[in-house]
Amino acid sequence: MKGKQPSLNQSGLASSAMMKSRRRFVQGLVGSGILSAGMTAAHSVYGASDRSDVRRPEELRGKIFNLTIDEVRVNFTGSTRSAAAINGSIPGPTLRWKEGDEVTINVTNRLSERTSLHWHGMILPFQMDGVPGISFPGIAPGETFQYRFKVQQSGTYWYHSHSAFQEMTGMYGAIIIEPASGERIQADQDHVIMLSEWTDEDPMYVFQKLKTMGHLYNFNQPTLPGLVRDIAEQGLGAAINKRDMFNVMRMKPTDLADLSAETLTYLINGITPAGNGTRLFAKGERVRLRIINAAGNTFFDVRIPDLPMTVVQVDGNDVEPVTIDEFRLGAGETFDVLVTPTEDAYTFFAETMDRTGYARGTLATRQGLTAPVPERREAQWLSMTDMMGNMSATGQDMSGMDHGSGDHDNMQMDMGESVRARHATSEFGPSTDMRVDFPRTNLDDPGVGLRETNRRVLTLADLRSLNGPFDHREPEREIELHLTGNMERYSWSIDGLEYGNSTPIHFRHGERLRVHLHNDTMMTHPMHLHGMWSDLEDADGNFLVRRHTLPVQPAQRVSFSVTADALGRWVWHCHLLFHMDAGMFREVVVV
């Protein structure tokens, strides 16, 4: 596949060869992909008897940790490739710390290029944050860098490379921090569920291809059967106008993800769907699942069919328990849930937002058991709300519109003309292909693909920090940042400026400020602020929950408060790796 893209037939459907390739990527191979030392490609497909040859992530405890980054050979799909592993495993070791301890992590680089490790969500001195060019120069080949800092929090976190696209090649691992006063959340079993992705292609090559054609990996295109269905449900005029709107905007209605199962294989704890990694329990036990999205470019919709989940922690912070059936997990986010299984086996199912693939594992009473794997759902189109927010160009509320009426058809065309005008007059320049004049501020929307389900789906509006806000002061000032992009150029930015053309954002040390993130794009961005907490607020300014990574949906405005209590140089970026590298990245200076 490398260097040659699958062709499409006249109906717009992928060729049978491409469909076969996609199925292979979705399923992967049995077992994890690590090849042990001395193994050849001929021995790379692991069956049950070969599991002892695969190095699993170890669990390290204490105050001093030694991590070595080295190149390894892996095989997730049938082809052997190079990867970067930490202590010889993908994921890297799970690090168990205790709140209040000072930890020392010695990181040795045996790669042929510079590397780094960033401690995602950790509150620490900026010199220990692990961002090359901002907090330190990076770790040169052959060098050992020592991270040392006091652990000031507890909960579930993770670490990953912040150098180029190394995170996509295997450099990530989990962090579990025990509270100083002991664990409040009691469970009989405690399992890390780390979601990630793998591509056989060189990530830099994938990025370059997206710069040439941003929709290259999106095979969820409008089809004739879809048009027929829309005509039956909405009428001919509405169905045609629905498609005309996207043509006017020069955008794809299923532009939900940059990468798909065409190039990605989705993993749980380094194991492919076919490998079916299993976590054990006894019936009636209370099981804690620490779910981490370590993928570079993927949103997952997580569910365990027939087993409710109670969310008890988000981004390492305890929340008021809320019981749900499904939640969306963005890159960089962590969710802890409690489940009480009563059957022998359940499928842990993490379906990608674009519906092209999934990660899958099993919760079971013993090894070898399986449960049914859900059918993948059809990708849904972005809605008018995703394009234009709450209001049309004439100021009319979109939420109550009749999608089958003639008035709606006319409204769509009027909106199309408005968007086209804004394309030509955008104040943010060529890096911005659209503006949203009337963003929505509601937080009770689970997002495209989850709105129509009858299951209980978590939204941001459902989350409440257990102990309320840490800082009760009213913000002294407000800042607004627009998340911007141009899909045709595959350019991503903040306020229309890629990182290389931007200047730092300045916070005054000790101040309390309110931030508004205004998404002018049609993609969801998980925005991660290093070194400080983001205290999410509702539209009326009421505190909801403390986060380190906040997803901002298309045409949405999300507001939160920040206490600038961390001196130094930090960064603020979209945690979709290609968006960050393409320019949706800013330096934040606290002085």
C-alpha cells in the first residue's frame, strides 16, 4: 500500500482490494506486534503458544525509574516495521507513583534522533514538562536526561513523546498515582485500558500526503443509496439541498477524522482486535477500568454492551458518579469507570468516530472466553448545527428547525451563500476556510454519531467535580481564541496563525482568567493546556469540572477558567497529533 493509493470505482465505492485491505487493518493480527530479540518476520504472527515471546508492559513502582527508548521491530498487520519502544514494550511500562513523593525518572535515548517524554496532565516545574524547544532541548541520541519533580496530584494519567510523530510509533505509557490519604474509590480489580493506533506507513509520509490531499483517507463519501434514503425521509428538495450545502462550502459531510482504518490499526494495551486482549474479574466484583486515549489522531466511542459504566474520575480528578452506557474519548483524555460484571464475558468496544474501525478487548472470568462484537454503525453526516452553530445567517435558531420543510430548504441555501461570502472575506486569512458567527454554547451534545442513540451517552454537561472549584475567585480578565483551519490546504491554526507565525500568549502569574475557545472548523479538537488546570464552565459561567484536555466540537464555543499558578513556558495545542504539527499549537508564558 505504501506510496500507492487505492482506486475508486464509478459508484464511489472502494474497490474490493481496498476493502480487503481495510478489513485487515481493522482486525490486525493475533497477539501484540512486538517481535522479541532475534525473531524474524517468519515468526511474527503470534498464536496462543507464542505469547511468552511477547514482552508485555511491566509495572514499575517506587521513587526512581529508569526508562530506555530504543528501536524495535513490530508486526501488527502482517508486515514487519520499525517502532520506538520504552523498555522494550508498547505501551511502555505503567508507572505507579504516590502523591507527595518526589520521583526521579532517568530517560536514556538509544534512537538515532532526539526524543522526549511529556508527563501529560502533570503539575510540575516547566523545565520538567518535556516539550523540546520550549521547556528543554530534547534528549540527544546516546544521552540520559533526568526528570525530577514532586507529585502533587493523584489519579490516572499518562506519558508520551512530544517529539515529531514518535508518539504514533509506540512511545506512550500509563501513570497511576495513589492518593496520599489512600484510595477513595474502592474496587476489587483495577485494570489499565490504553487505547492507541498503529500505521505501517511512516507517519511523516502520511502527514505529507494529507498536506497534498486532506481527505485522502476518508472513504465515507455520499452514495446513491444514501441519497435515495434521504429523499424518502426528507423529500427531494431537502435531500438535494443537503448535498448542495456541502458543495458550496467545499467540505465533506463525513469529514470526521483525518485518518481511518485504511491506514490505522486500533490497539488496546498494544494488542490488535484479533488479538483480543483479556482482563479478568470474578462475577459480582467491582472492577475499575482506567481508560486512556493514547491515540495520535482518533476519537473513540467507548461502550461495553450490556454492562453499564459509572464514571468516577476524569483526567485524574474525581467526579460525582454518573452511570452511562457510552462515552466519547478524545486523544489525551482519561476516564475512570466502575463496572460490576455478572456474566462470564463482555466485549470492551471502542469504535472510531468515523466508524471505519475499532479497538476491542474482553473482560472475562477466565482466559479464552469471548463475547459478541457489536456491528459497526454507519457514519453519520455532520449537521447544520455542526456547520453553523446555533443561528443561521438571518439570526434564526437552528435547533428547532423542521428538517423536512420547504422553509428549511430555503434556509440551507441562504446559509450556503452566507458561508461562501465568509470564505472570501475571512479576517483570519488563507489558513481559515470558514467562520462561525453564532457558535453554540451548549455542553449537553454528545456529538455527531451519538445523538440518535437510545443509550445513555455522557456529555460534558453531565460532569461535576466532586469537591467543587479549587479557586473561587472571579476571573480578572477574559481572552478568546479561535480554532481555525483550512482542510484543502491541511492547515490548522489558532486565530488563523500557525505556530511558526504566532507570538506567545501571556498570563500574569497568580491571575484568574476566563478563556473562550471558539471552534470555526468542522472537526472536534481536544485542546490540552500544559502545566495548569482548565476549569470548565457552563454558558452562565458556573463551574462544572476540572480538566487538562477539553474537546471542542464543531461550531462550538467552550469556556473555562484558569489559575495561572505555574511560572514558565508552557504550550497549548490540539492533541490530534497532525493538527498540532500543522500549526494548532501556541506557547503560553506565565510571568
